[in-house]
Amino acid sequence: MPPLFTGVGVALVSLFDDDGRLDTAATADLAVALTGLGMRSVLVAGTTGEAMALSVEERSALIGAVRAAVPADVPVIAGTGAPTGSQSAHLTERAFDAGADAALVLSPPAVADPRPYFDRVAKASKGRPLLAYHFPFASAPGIPVEYLPELPVSGIKDSCGDAGRLIEEVESFHGDIYVGNTTMLTLGGAIGVTGAILVLANAEPEMCIAAFDGDGKAQIGLAAPHRASMVGFPVGIKQLVADRFGVSAVARVGA
């Protein structure tokens, strides 16, 4: 199967007004601006999109608005991870019903063997594309590399920032591999990963593309904004996006 996409995609922030209400139109407009700057996919309602602070109805509205706004050849991926397989399966069904082209499924917390969880979600996806998400910082312990070939997924997003693990994934897993950590872009591009899905691409899309394409100076240039984006997450990245695009910096998480 061809990859879901190649190159750099964005883990989109969700925009809120001054009263903390979700602004789907402004978020969709931001997605359009970023695709115009070269983003090859848009992840909606992921960790960066403050999914934990969105209702199911808000998630669906956001997915629908972004899918309607961005070019048809840019896949919209919905974050649908949850603590249990049944919860994630429900979110996955809702995401596809709302217009998502694929789902990104964060592994469940405190589960050493996530295979049954992903099997449950795959049944709900009915053959539509699933990406597993390895991010132990958000949901430990994550996904053991040796289980990847057994998961009913077309690819993985890996945000752990472990170079050794990334190389092992390329060695042993034949699905799509997307880097989720900005510091790994040049390495990922050099060893042949499929692409990247990034927080910092909300504010520095051009430099993220350059780093993935092998520009070492761009990789170094991303270091300072990467650190700034992680301050009080998601406050830091939302401020960078506000400074770049003039949008709201309001965050629900931590408010």
C-alpha cells in the first residue's frame, strides 16, 4: 500500500476564543495556511490539539471543519487514543464519520502489551487507515518495537526522541514511520522514514521541512523554538503560533 503521506505534517493546535470556546473556523483557517506552506497532512484533536479538553462533539466538529477546508490531497488524521480499547474504538468510529482520512491511536496507559487494544480499535476502523502512536511521556509504557509488526496498523508515529529506537523501527517494521520529535528530523530523513508529524510545524513549517530534507542548519535553528514550544505545554506552542499567525493563544489545558 502507498504511504498515507510523505514529508512533513502538522499536529494542529486547537484554537479557542477569549472565553475558552472552540473556534473551529479559525482552526480550519490555520490548517489551510499551514498546508499552503507545505504541510502534507493535518493531525486534528491530538495531544497538541488538547484532545483531553475537547468533547466528542467538539472533536467531530473540528475534524469536519478542517477536512472541508484543506485540499483534498492532504489527509486529515484524527487523534483517537483513549485509556481503553472500547473508548478508543468509539472515538475512532466518530472520527471517520466526521470525515477523517485516518486515525492516530495513542497506546493505552499502564499496558505492557497493547496488541488487544489495537485489535479492538482496528475492528472499529473497518479497514480504514490507523497509525499507532508511541509517546511514553503522555502514555507510558508505549509500544514495544517487537510488537509493531503484529499490530493491525499501517504505520506509527514515534515521539519519544530515541535515535536507537527509531533506527530499530526502520530495521524491523515495514509500515509507515513518522517522526514526532522535532530534534529527530534530519536523522529521520537520512535513514528513510516516511515523514514527520510535528508540534513545531504549527509555527515553523518551512524550517521543519528543510530539516527533514537534510538541512543541518535548519535542524539546529529549530532547537530554540523547540524548547520554547515545550514550555508549559501547550502554552508555549500556542504562543509561538499566535506570534506567527496572529491567532488566539488561549489554552484550555492547564487553564
